[in-house]
Amino acid sequence: MALDPQARAVLDRLAAMGGPPINEMTVSDARRDSIKMAAMQGAPEEVAKVEDRTLPGPAGEIPVRIYTPAINGPLPVLVFFHGGGWVIGSIEMVDGLCRSLANASGCIVVSVDYRLAPEHPFPAAVDDSYCATLWVADNAAGFGGDPARIAVGGDSAGGNLAAVVAQMARDRGRPALKFQLLVYPATDVACDTPSCSENADGYFLTRDAMLWFSNHYLPREADRSHPCASPLRAGDFRGLPAALVITAEYDPLRDEGERYAEKLRDAGVPVQLTRYAGMIHGFFAMGAMIDQGRKAIEQAAAALRAAFAG
């Protein structure tokens, strides 16, 4: 279908802000510019409790933000990894999104501020994300969570990290995960799918931006085919937790997200795949401006509730 009018309005608003494309920016300028995205989440919802903490990581403390809805516990827990190409983004940028997910799903959301490239290239983000998930499973009872009901999730690069952590948890035998929420996940950094060509320009995330991100995150060519960088290249998809995979029609990442869902389904993993027609990359966090963003959050919340109930 045609580009959704609300998505077009977002693109027009971003164009009116001016400035160079992200692939022509310095990393520091790109991080500062990314703060604009937080405004598209609208006014943050009230949550019963929000707590900033740090937890021990493989190379120092990992900041996390814990969102607890107004529901009696112990509650299931979603460990959430923000997007931003492993280079930009933060727990601040997804604050509104995590609040909405916590309230809509009835679960605690632990948002992880993993290390960013190029200061900390691959596999730093992977190591932090897996370590944070282990910590949540081991310490959930201490903040009102249920250690038997843990899920991972994320958008874009965060979806990549969620998929990788789910594979690592299966391969290493812990923690036991109930679910993975993969929102337009990056699953193969090769950028060689039809959607990467069809949607290379003009729809918020561009192919040039994707290459800029991956060059910072994966400076070693040999790392790009590693399953912890490109989880679509894993040799075995059996035994992974059930998943909801959300993609957007006008997104360069559309096909690799859908191929990942197909790999899961072929391996016997329960998976729901939803392509949001007319949508662009990033719409999941744009609920204040795009109705389908709110709809996708509601779908994600329903999927989490069902997974945790089962």
C-alpha cells in the first residue's frame, strides 16, 4: 500500500528540522540529534515505580532503568534493549516507550544502557545485554519480578540484541526465557535484501545510515558473519523462545526481520509475524504521532501477557 499519511507527516517534520543525514555526522552530533526522537513518543505515562540502578557488567557497571506497573507482584519481566544502530540511543530515548510497555503488558520492564560503539565495538553490546539478562533472572525477586517469567525484547539494533541473547541463553543453558519481542530487528548486517534496496532512501532509516552504523559497530570484517552480530546466520534455530516479530513495509530491515521469523517457524518455534503496512522504521516508538505505533505497542503487550500466562 502507499506510505501511511501519518508516517509521511513524520518524515516531513524531520525534513523540516534540516541538518545533514546521520551518515555525514560525527558520532557525537548523531547522538545529540537522536534526542529529537524522544519527543515523538509524546508525554510519558505515569508508572507506579521507576528506579535507576547499576548492575555489575563484564567491563564495569551497566546502567538500567526498572519500570514497575501498579499491579501486585511478583510480576513477569521484560528485559528491553534500545535501538540506535549500536552507536546512538539510550535508556532516556526509550523512556516513554518502556513506560507504555510496562503499563500495557502488566510486566516489569528493565531497560538496559549497554555500551555503544565505536568506543566499545562488537561484542561489547552483546556481552552487556546477556550479562544484564542473567542479572535480571538471578535478582528478579529483589525488585518484585518473577524469575520464572523472563522475556527479552528490543527495536532495531535492540531487536538484534534480543535475538542474540535468546540464542546465547539457549546455547549456554541459562537463563530460561519465555518470549522474545523483536521489533524490526536487524538480523544480518550484509544489507543485501530486496527491502534494503527498495527502501534505501526516503523512509527515515537509509541504507547509507545502516552502513555507517555497522562500520562503527563491526570494524572487523570477519565479525560480520558471526551469529552474535548477524543472528540470521545461526546454524540452529530450534529450542528458541516463542516470538513476536514486527516489521514495517517501508523499512530497509523489513526482509531480514521476516526471514528471521521464517527461520524460527521452520525450526518449530511458535512465532507471530506482523508487517505493518505503510509504516516506516521507528514507528513503534512514535505512538504520539502515528496511530499504528500505538497499535503495535498494544499487540506487543498482548503477546507478552499471553506468553507469560502460558
